[in-house]
Amino acid sequence: MSQRPRNIDPNVLSQMGSLAVMKIVQEDDQHQISSAAESISKDLITQLTSLNVGDAVFVGQWVNLPAIVHIEEVKDKVVGSDKNAVSEWKYAKKFDKVAVESTQGLIQKDLLLD
């Protein structure tokens, strides 16, 4: 995944079996994608600038022909979303007394320096 395909080594990009290409405006990035995926026509490359949020062009082993798809936003995602700090603190307080033990008995007294 990259917002700058031109920064990906061409050898790495050419070894990828499938690509999901989203909106790309910069010509250098479009050229890099065009070089990596022979099945994308120049007309389709020029249309990459007009893709909406969530739209992508799938090419490669995923599909027989390049396909424009819409990817729905996942509303229940946990990763990358803001946490409710108060709820998290209440949940964490439940475990304050769990597994609390003294380590004093585990210290070898003869190894301590005076």
C-alpha cells in the first residue's frame, strides 16, 4: 500500500500479482502503475484522477479484466479509530487487584549491595 507508487521499486511493483489502485492524480504515479500493470489501458489510467473515495480499480489475478469497484467503509473498525478514554479507564480499573503480588520474596538477599 502506498500513496506514492513512484517511490516503490519497479521490480517490487512488477512482481505483485494483483493491484487495487485508488485515486491517483500525479502523472509520475500514474506512469508507475501503467508500467507495472500491463492490463490497465491508458484510458483507464487517465480516469484514475476522477475516482471517488472508496473506489478502486482491481487488476491482476483477482479479476479477469480490470474492474472498477466500490469498497464500503467499515463502520465497526477498531484499529485507527478513537478510543473512549473514560470507558477504557473503567474497564482497566476492574483489573487493578488482579495478579498483584509482592516481589520481595523473590529477591535474593545475598546479591543485594549494602
